Amino acid sequence: MPDKFLQNIKPREYQQKIFESCIKNNCLVVLPTGLGKTLIALMLTIERMKQHLGEKVVMLAPTKPLAEQHLNYFKKYLPELFADMQLFTGMVKAEKRQEIWKTADIIFSTPQCVANDLKKNLYSLENVCLLIEDEAHRCVKNYDYNFIAKKYQSQAANPRILGLTASPGSDEKRIKQICRNLFIKDVELRTRESDDVKDYLQELEFEKIVVDFPPEFEEIRQVLKKLFDGYVEELKRRRVLYTYPSKTGLILLQKKMGATLARGGKNFNYMLGLSACAQAIKLQHALELLETQTLTSFNKYLKNLFNQAAKKQSKGVVKLVAKPEFNFIYTSTNELLAKEVEHPKLERLIEIIKDEKRKNDNVKMIVFTQFRDTATTIHKKLKELKNIKSKVFVGQAKKADTGLSQKEQKKILQEFSDGEIDIILSTSIGEEGLDIPEVNSVIFYEPIPSAIRSIQRAGRTARLMKGKLIILITKKTRDETFFYVSKAREKSMHKAIGSIKDELTRNNLLEFQDELK
């Protein structure tokens, strides 16, 4: 039976079951976006505050809008006089936060705020009976969540930790690390297919749309690969590269050599290797844009490299753009754009959007893409269509002209909710946490190899109404690889969580038996 303090909302069966586990132990809850993780946090908040009268609850989220969203959710479903709820942000001075802490019952904050205050000893976590960490997949390395959890576990009189995430990743070592960092004793996992979940969800139609990689693009790709292979050979000759030259691998190699040189090592081989590595990374990025994005963004990137060379930003770039192969690539791209040739994925995407709009005039769609330039190119194309209104949705940036402030992000989401916009063209900012209204279709402009991000993207549809997930894939490119990698990682995530849950259950049983001795 729902708690008397829960107003206008009734937990689903799986939420009730998960909540009951969270009462007993520190718990990591893995639940796809839109399946109601926040309600579980709210139910546990009520329970802990009833058990430990006069103690506080702290709920942390990675961004201010997300922390604010949780505050509004709690206000909506709790009686007005249940608790004093406060939002901590960097805008509130530390001294003021110290004052608020004394009287507040439930505090919503970003981890940075609370971590800074704890480091300055502005308050203690002694009287906190529940610590909730949302987007708990971030509990790795030196993220502030870990510092706070450790401090909490040592200071609190009645500690209880709840971690929430749509996906903690696919690597068992990483998931175990998250569990260790949060002192987790139990894991509760549900997917769209779980027996106690599927009845609550709408049908999700999945469509994989495969397009051919055009012969004209293939010609450019071969020349790019030839340039790239030249730099890779140099790195192997210099005995600094022994593995497959992926973009990630090259970036790690660049960091390693850079760190050695920064420490004062006069390694001439590394100096030349660093330059070759930097150019290889640029060419690997160019290949990714050509294969998976738009010809416009690829062309823009080539122009950017010419600009870098003109400003003599590095000798390596000057040499790269002076190569006849590079000029062939640039000229060929300009010729194709002059003939209005674009990446087939872009053309197919526009067709899909027009078709969805024809079927349903009130359609709401999110198109996810890795790159801001791609989102902007799609937006320009959609502006040519009279009956479709789209907006680009990106995160904040240091340069004011390339990012959206949190206020602007909020405004776009409101316009989308009110039906003033049909389509949001989003980078990764739209994947995590934000309260985006229910959508009819989610489109991945490209597959991504990350299980965490794929699950978060897909969770934006088929919650309250029938939804569609469409993934665009270019044949014989990294799109195909990334699609299968993501699927495999999702499977291994479920397997890893299953074995960690079994391990935790065994450990808990042994601890209980020890206590009885």
C-alpha cells in the first residue's frame, strides 16, 4: 500500500519491490530512462525520514537543471508541510549554504557544491539519514560523488546510500568500482523486457535503416586512408605505436608522449612522434565525419585545418594541408557540395521526418547526433520545409556563440512540450536525466558504441505512448561496428550486473552468518 505522504501518485509493482530492497541495504538501482527512478528515491526519502526523525536527506545530481528537476518532482508529490526542501547551487554563497543546511530537511544539489562545502568543514553529514546519487554511472575516478559517499559513510550516524542510473556501463570491473565507491550491498536491475516492467510500457517499434556509402565518398576515403596510414607507419617506425590505431588509442598515445615531454624529457623521437600522432588523430576524425556525419561538416573541418595552417599553429598541420592528397580531398568535397551532393543518411533522415509528419501532424521527435555541426546542418535542411519546426539542443560551451545556457535549454524544452517545436536535434546533452517530454520517435543519426548512452537515448520514447526507435547506419563504415558493439555491451552489462548481484548476496549472507556467531 502506498505511503500516506505520497500524493497523487501510486508506485508500480516493480518500483515497490525495488523500494523494499532499498529499505534493507545500500542499493544501486539500474532502470532505463522514464521508468520512474525518482519515485523510488522519493519513497525511500519518506521512509528514512520517518525512521530517523529530525535527520536530513541529500539528493545529488550532476547538473543544476537536473537537481532543480528533482526538487520540483518532490514538491509535486509531497504534502507542502512534509519537509523544508532547498536547492544548493554555486549561485548561493557558501556562508548562506551553511545557514540553509541547519534548517533544511531535504537538500538538492550538484556534487561539486556539497564536496566544496565538506572540504571547508562548513557542515557535517552526521545527521543525514539518506544520500541519493543520481546518474551513479559517474561514480568512477575522482568524481565528487565518490568523495561525498566516503565522507558520508564515515560521518553519518544512520547511513543509507541509493545510487540511480539508466546504465552503469558494460565493464564488470567498472560496475564493481561503482558499487565499491557507493558502499553498495544490493543491485536492482530492470529492463524494458523484465516481467514486472513490460506491462507498464508501450510498444517500441525498432527500425534499422541502412544506406550505401557512395562511390564518390569512397574515392575520398581511400585517399584519406592513404594519408592516415603514412602517419601510422611513422609512429610504428618510431616504436611508439604497437596496437590498432583507433581514435581513442591515438589520443591516449598523444597524452602519454605529451606527459613525458612535459616532465622535461628531451626525447627527440617523442617530439616528432607527437606531431605524427596529432595529424593521425585529425585524419581519423576526418574519416569519422566523412563516413558517418554530413559532407558539410566534413568540409567545414577541412577548412578549419587550412585555417590552422594559415595561422601556423603547428608545423605538422602546415605539412599536412600542403600534401597534394589533402588538396585532392578538399577540391573533390567542394565539387560534390557544389552539385548539392550530401551524405545519404542526411537525405534519408529528411525523408523519414517528412513521412512521420505526414502520418501525424502533432509528431514529436528527437534526433540524436554526436556532433553539433551535424545538428546544425540538419536544422538548416529542415528549415527549408514549411511545416516542420526544429531547434538545435546542445550543452553549454565556454564560447558563448556555440552553446546554450541552462535558461535557453529550458526554453527549448518548454517549447517542445507546448508543441511549438516538432523536432529537437540533440547532442549528448539530451541523453542524461533532463525531463524531456514524451516523444513519438527517437532517431540515432549514428550508432554509438557506449551502452550507457544508447540506453539513455532509447529511453526517450515508448513510455506513455507507442514509440519508434530508428537507427541510421552507413554500410561498410564504423557505423556498422558501433551498432554491434553497443548491442554486445548492453548484453554484457546485464550479465555483469547479474553476477555482481549474486556476489553481493553471498557476501551479505556471510556477513549475516558472522554476526550470528
